[in-house]
Amino acid sequence: MQEDLRSLVSDIVERARRYGADQADAYVHSGIESSVTVRKQETERLFEAASRSVSIRVIKQKRTAVCNTSDLTPKALDEMVRTAVELASISEPDEYAGLPAKEDLALDEGVGLQLYDERLESLTVDDMRDIVLRAEQAAFDFDPRITNSEGAEFGAERGEVVLANTLGFCRGFPYTAASFAVSVLADEPDGKKQSDSWFSMDRAFHRLLSPEEVGRRAASRVLRKLGGRKVATREVPVVWEPTVAVRLLSLVGGAVSGEALFKRSTFLTDREGERIGSPLVTITDDPTLPGRLGTRPFDGEGVARRVNPLFEGGVFRQFLFDSYYARRLGRRTTGSAARSGDTIGIGTSNLVWQAGEANPDDLIASVDDGLYLTELMGFGFNPTTGDLSKGAAGVWIEHGQLAYPVVEINVSGNLGQMLADIDGAGNDLQWLGAAAAPTLRMAKLMVSGL
């Protein structure tokens, strides 16, 4: 299959050259997705679909055009290439347009990166249904207060991608991914419902959590919401559960984009080499980690994978670049181009916040009056200034103990200062998709309530 795709994309870039392109690259994706959804132990939905798509980027006289199609017949592909060259001819010129430098391109295809799990080839609909039925039942069995379900779903995907360009690059790799989740409801004493969920996702089937563990975690998360109270507005220490620490990490991931630097739309502008966070803030973007969901042998332009330190001991080290914004700012690409369909931009791979040495329970025990933060809601973040204000939920800490759930609160601060206020990091690094973070303790953060 992959040899067929290599031949396909190689032919596409050669056609582009024949039709007048100075440079071109072509990206093809072929995959199969399957999913099973159940609710209250009944099957609600079965889905399986195969898809193929190809996109081409053409550069002609410093003018760029991108086109894509899901029709892989010779006639449709030829029309796509011709259209891309014609559109490039009439687009606005940009002196920074172009492919990466040839010396930056990957020389290998990521042997040993564990991107594909053959077990997922043999996974049947019955297998997937059994997993989510067990997960949902485990949640119901956990406590009689779990009275309803919003459903459980298992999804699996396998496929391959191939990229070729007019610099002689042609590489590809197969991949797999699987995930399942369950969402359940519990009754408040006044009849209102609370809901929460848990999930597991990985490239390899054997690294997924057991269905029973996912069900129990979903149940325990919703139960700890029951009897939520409001709290008075004040500045207190906040312990971040790993799930919300990953949310914090994703905000950092957006702020380190080279595009944001070019547009001066990040609070990190002009701050490379500056100490911003506490010594416990060490963050890397690492596409080389075997088996992780953000792992890849090359980026969306074919540039070789590399580990990019973003923060080291609180010092901000660098931004992430694709080849375009690297040229605009006189930098070198960091291998951070992300590609999906006809969209090419800057993205992260595996974002990792280095774990500390503290026991998470000890971080909670160190707080006399504060918040154990378990949920963030809304979009209240200004990346240009770093100001953050989001709806939140969690459990209040009194005298080092988790005392009662809190609701209808808001947490607010400035991301730069928040990073500086990290004074504790747990030893419990937790992966959630393509990001990982431990429990974090923040010395102070404004919690708004009553």
C-alpha cells in the first residue's frame, strides 16, 4: 500500500514541475476509522469508514497555492495539480514562500518509534463493544448513586501518510491510534444531575487502561462533585490536578508559536532567554518519544524530528517554527510544521512538563486553605497579554485535607506570573493524548466565588 502511495505523490510533484511549478510538495493520507457507541448497555451506533485524500502545495515565482481532493482518479489528480499551478500564478508573491532547506529534511523514516500496533488490525466490532460495555457497567457497579449514562464509545484508526517534494524527498509511515471513554451521571439530593467522564487513548492497544479502571475513574470523578458549595472570593494556593495541568500546558504550547511571535500576539515576545517560570517549569516539545500520539519521524514539510526545549528550569528557551515563519524572522525551522488537508501551520508534537519529586498527596497536605483544581471551562485567555480568566470547579482543601466540592467559581491570573508561582511538582506524570503533566502546586491564584 505504501509503495502505491509513494508512487502517487511522486507522480503528483513531477506533474507540478512539468506544469510550471518551481517547487511543490504533496501529502497523501489513507486510513480506516471504526467506532462503537453504547448507552445503558445497549448499542447505539456502529461506524466504519475508509478515506483517502491528497493535497498539493505549489510555489511558482514566490507565489503559493494549496489544493486538495479526495478523488484519487488520474483525471481528478491532474485537475488538482493544474488548478494549483494556475492559482499560484495569480496569487500575491511572497518572498518568504518556499519549501524547507534540503539539509533540514529527514533522512530516515522513524524506525523504532512504535507508531503502529498490529493488534488493532484484528480488533473486531464485538471486541470494541465488549470494552465499552464493561467500562459503563463498572461505573454503574461503583456506587448506587450512578444512575444514568451519557454513553461510552470506542474508536480506532489505522492508516498511513506519505509526503514527497521536488527536492527529492519521499517518505512515509503507518500509524495506529485507539481510544475509549465513558460518561456517567449521578443524582444530587435535590434531584439535579452531575456528569463526568474518563478515557484512555494510545497508539497501542495493550497500553490502554482496562475498561473497569476507566469506568471506576469516571464514577469517582462524578461522585466527588456531589454537594458542591460556593466559596468566598480570595487569593489562595491552588493544586492543579494533572488533567488541568495539561490544559495549562496547552496554553503554553500556543504561546510558543513562531507565527504568534511574528504577529507579536504572545506574552512571550522578546523574552527568549529570560527566566519567566519557577525552577520547576521545564517543558519540552518532543516528537521522538516511542509510541506517543504526537510522535513522528518528520513534520508536515518533511523536516527531521528533533527535541525542542521550550522552558528549562523556568527559563524560556525558544519558539517553534515551520520553514515559512523561520524565514520571515531569520530563524531556522524547528521541525514544527503541522499539516492537515490543505492547511499547513505550526503545531506541537508531544508536549511534556517534566515531573517533580513530590508526592501528590503531600502537595495537597501542604495547603491549609486552598483549591484542588479539577476542571477549567470556557475560553478566557488572552495569549498576547497572558491574562487568564476561566470558569472552574474542584475540591476545597482545609487543613491539608480534601474537604468538599466547590462550584460556580472562576480562577484568574496572568500566565507568566502563574508559571513563576509554581512551587510544587508531583512525581505523577500523566499522559492525556499528546501532552503530559504532573500535579502542580501554585503558591497563589485568585479564586472568585461569592
